Amino acid sequence: MYKFFLTLFLMTSLNAQITDGVAVVVKGEPITLLDIEKEMKLSKVDSKTASDILIRRALEKAEMKDRKISVTNEEVFEDIKQTAARNNMSVSDFYEAVRNANGISSSELKEKIKEKILSQKLHSAIAYSSMSQPTETEIKEYFELHKDDFAHPSSFDVVIYQSADQGRLQEKIDNPMFYSPDIATNEQVLPYDRISPELASLLARTSLNSFTPVVPDGKGGYMSFYIKSVESTKESGLESVRNQITNQIMAEKRELVLSDYFARLRHNADIKIIRDVE
């Protein structure tokens, strides 16, 4: 009898500890306090927002399962190859760049890419039939309201530092007076419209008289750009950004459709709040 009550007590205690760690249950899937804490740090949001993000993510996973949406390894690798190519990198260089910039391993990157493609497929399945292409009036109105968003520098005057030794190059960035024959320099003017969007974004985010982070050069070595000057801002004409505007309008429409869909899904779903998150 004593053993029976002891076992019952231990089981009750264990269940209490498990329940204490669970904040929300979405369609039978638990979201723990630890999950919420991690999301708060990752997304830099408060606990309520983190909880909402995780509930939406859980609902999306349930929808993917119900709709039998899947992603193959080939699709993941093709996405990685295309991203690497846009950045003029080999796949191995791209893996290394991601690892150096974000501390993410190649297996972790593949998992994140898989999640991204799954979400894209789900979102397309939900929103496709509810969306229409923007009209000419919508495009023109959007351009007039967001002209400042489409302004960009004309060109960047840079010094490109290249080396096969990443450590040497980093030493140069940390100490501009440092000299090494292993580091080659090349001064160039890079027109905004003739470089990749990723490189343009990297240069635009870098302050004057500063180095960009070290990135692979696509040839097995490394490079960093020193920003000497930036040519004056250029306002884009409507035709040059028409596709960009169309994509942005469609993205906004898609998010409205998805927000409404998942709000209704959340309202009707089996969601149990174990404890309020503040």
C-alpha cells in the first residue's frame, strides 16, 4: 500500500512538473514556456507576441499535415544552389558564409530552408484563389505613396580587400594600419544597378569609411569592401520598379488573406491556454 501511494505521488508530481512547463496546447501539440522564451530572444519580442507567433506556427504545421504538403531534399538543395548563385558563390562557400555570419551549420540551414519552402507552399495554397494581380491604378498609387522607398544610391566608391586567409583579412579590418602581402586591394566604383541586390544591400547598410563584414569571394578566398564614398541618391522611375511594386502589393495582399485565414482558424481550433503568458 505504501509503495502504491508513493508511486501515485511521484506520478502526480511528475505530471505537475510537465504541466507547469506547458503554456499552450494547439491541437494536441504543446508550446512550452521554454519555447516562448527562445522565441522572445530570437525575434526580440515580448512574451505575448512570442506566444502568438508560436501558435500561428503550430496552426500552420497542422494545416501542412492536413493538406499533405511536403518538401523534398532536391527542392531544398535547389533553393540553396540558387541563393548561392545569386551571391556569386559556390554552395560550400555559401554554407561557410552563413556559418560565419549566423553561427548556423549546413544541416540547420537546410532545415530552415525546408521550413521556408513548406510555408511558401502552404501560403500559396491558401491565398492563391483569393488574390488578383494589382491594377495599373494600384501600381501608380503605390509608387506615389512610397517613392522614398525606391530611392537608392547611384554608385559606391569602394576599396575591395581580398585574401585567401580569412584571419589576415579580419586583422586588416580590426586594424586598418595593418599591412600584409597576402591581402590584395582593388579600388572600384560599383554602380548600384549593375551589382547583385544582396551586395547592394550589404554596401548600403555599411557606414562611410567602414568595412563590410568578411564574405566569401566565390573563388575560395575572402573579401571585404571599404566604403570611401556613396554617390547621391537616385529616384527610380515607375517602369524600373514596376515588378518590385507588383511583388510588394501581392505580398501585402497575401499577408492580409493569410492573417484573416489564420485568425478564423485560431478562433475555431482546439487551443488550450494552460497558463497566461505576460
